[in-house]
Amino acid sequence: MGIWGDVMIAEINLFGIFCSGMLGAACLAGVILLLVRRIFLWVGFYHLVWHRHLVDLALFTIFLAAAISILPALAGAFEGAS
């Protein structure tokens, strides 16, 4: 048993079409990235970095890893509640 226990990535049923759970995590990371980018543009953070797109890629990677870590725990919490 690894650090995740008995967690398995399941498919998401969207109106009869099964999609990978990674799609949900990537969409969540993308939405968070859009919000953070708006804040960074408003504050002027991108004037301080050398390559804006590399910062965006790094942030997306961080948000995707966080979403992958958090979503199985949330799914387990919702399973136990019902």
C-alpha cells in the first residue's frame, strides 16, 4: 500500500460519456490558474518575471498536483456522507 492507500482514479460520467478523472483535475487547475493570472496582472507581478509563460506553466503544474492530491480526499468525504 502506497502513500495514497486504496485510492483509485475513477472515471467521471458526463451524460453517458466517461472521461478520465485527470480531466476534472486539469479543469480545476485551469480555473484556479485563470483567477491567479488575473490577480497577477492586476498587481503587476508579470513585470517582475523574465518569462511569463514559464511562470504560468509552473503555476499550472503546482495547481494540478494540488488538485490531484485533494480530489480523492474530497471524493472519500462525499462517499462517507451519503
